[in-house]
Amino acid sequence: MPTNPYAWLDDSLQTIHRADWYRSVQTIQGRPGATVLLAGREVINFASNDYLGLAGDERLIQAGVAAIQELGTGSTGSRLLSGHRELHRELEKAIASLKQTEDAVVFSSGYLANLGAIAALVGKRDLILSDQYNHSSLKNGAILSGAAIIEYPHCDVTTLKTYLTQQRQNYRRCLIITDSVFSMDGDLCPLPALLDLAEEFSCMLLLDEAHSTGVMGKTGAGCVEYFGRTGQQLIQIGTLSKALASLGGYVAGSATLIDFLRNRAPSWIYTTALSPADTAAALAAINIVQQEPQRRDQLWQNVAYLKQLMSEHLPNLKFLPSASPILCLQLPSATAALTTGKHLKAAGIFAPAIRPPTVPTSRIRISVMATHEPKHIEKLVAALNQINRHLR
């Protein structure tokens, strides 16, 4: 028996270092944007989830400042105690309007929205079927619920149907959970097929729209709109911290669903309400999403331009299939990903390595923004081309 019960921590950290899995923060200075200051040096930012370039927008900043001046810095308690403000309800109504659902409820983070919703909807007598590549918040929400969990291979509808055929009758309720845009791959879930299976086997379907809200669909409502399934019964979850450039999460759906979650979701009931500044900034972002579709159009023009240059100049590099602003360069090892990330940073490009256990294979994750200029995209492709020649 070791005398120090914490001694294992050093050994574990050494193992993380040996596997090239060690992580540390990189400090960004100043406002976020298409270019940022990293360790005092300006670099082109391809590491951000700020898809519409709103995190440094003056209108969001002023909305947050005005909310602080009127309502203070903190909400002071949970929504059911002292924390509810009319601003929260305005934001929920705006989300429901964007998503074309009956109602919505705002959580203090997207992670908490997934934990709370899943834990409230299913329990020990129920079954969860979860995509293998789902976000950590979906997976941990499933564990927290106490339901039986079966992971199906990534976007494999055939295997999912087999599992449902074999297992559905053994459980009271069944919940299928999936990301809509997979954040570390860039591909989309097969939503129409999932909705058909949910109906056939009497399952609930929970869709995490974190990386599609504000980005996908004609009005930026997400993948539900993109696939033409607006109005169908399902549970839509998302964040306010990516394209909406604030902080927090939401669940959107039927009025009955939202009313139930306000009474049963522990991560809503027992958590301090979203701050006034974050709430106001998110509300301002939704207004911009709805009033300025040209911002989203510019994002997709940038994505198309990057893909065009990649096909012309980087045909030998392996990029994962993507239908989103997330493009991932697959690499053979964590060491190769770290080396590539360092070369990119030396060339003035911020696109860090993503490694296991976050993802099954190491990669460079490139995230496109509406505020990127053609010269930014051209410099990225030139840097990747130079690295490719150097590594071959």
C-alpha cells in the first residue's frame, strides 16, 4: 500500500506525456476575431467556434454592458429562486422563434443542458442509443441518467436499426442521442433516417445542434432546418457559445417538454441562472443572425473557397468528409499532429492539434469564420502545402 494516496497522479501525468496527450492552455490577448494575438504575436485564427465572427462584435459588447449596468454582474441564484429576469424569457422566446418550436429553456452552459435534459428524460428502466462520436456532454448525460446505454457505430443507421429491433421491446422508454454537426469531424448526422427510426420504434430523439445553430439552414436555425424537418417532434439542444458568441445552452421543443424540464432537469433547477451580460449578448446575436443573412452567406463562401484551394493545391493530404465549416486534416499520430500544429503556428496560423482521447485519430481541426478574408485562407493553404512538402 502506498503511503501517499495522491502519488498515482504523478505516474498518470507521466503516461499522458509519453503518449503526447498532454494539454496546456494557450493565452489569447484582446478581442477574438479572424486574427488574434497569441503570446504577443498576431496569427490567423482557424481554431475558433466563433463561426459568424460575432464574439468581438460591438453590438454584442454594448448589449452585455447595458445589461450589467441595469441588472448587475450576476443573476444571484437559480431561476426558481432569485435568479429569473425578464431578459431570460426574452432569450428563450427568441430561441424558440429561431428554431420554430413551441418553447425553449436556457441553461448556464450547453454541457449542463445535455446533462440535465438526458437525466430528466430517461432512467434505470430505459435505453439510450448513442452515436459513437457524440460529444462528452451527451455521453456523460447518458451515464448520469442511469439508463442502459448502447453505442452505435458513427452514423451507422443500419446497425442502429438492428439494435432497436433486438432491444427496444425490453425497455420502458428509448432515447436516441446524437450531435447534428460532429465538432471534431465536421460531418452531419443522418437526421432524416434517425427521425424515421424514432417514429418506427417509438423512440425520443435528442439532437445536439451546438455547431449548427446560426450556421446551418436557410435562416441559421440548424440541421433540423437544413434537412427540411422543422416542426417534427424531437428534442433540440444547443449552445449560445459558438456562432451566438456568448455563453450558455438551450433546449427547444414542445411546450410540454420545456415545462417538464423546468420541473425535472437538475442542472437547471440547482444552477445559478445565466448572467445578465451573457443573456443579453446571446439575444443580440440571435437578432443579428435573423437580420443579417449575408454574414452566414459569407461563411459558406469562405468554406467553398477553402475547399477549392485544398483540391487544387493539397490533393495528397487526407481531409475528413465535411458538410460544415469544420475541416479536419487527418494525421497518422499524435506526434505528427503536434509537429504540424507547431509548423502552422510558426507560419502565423493558429490551428492546434486534436489528439486522443478527445478523438479516435489525431488531426488538425480547421474552423472557418465569416470574417476570414481570402488572404487568410490562401495563407493557410500555402502553409499546409509547405508543411506537406517538408514532411514527405
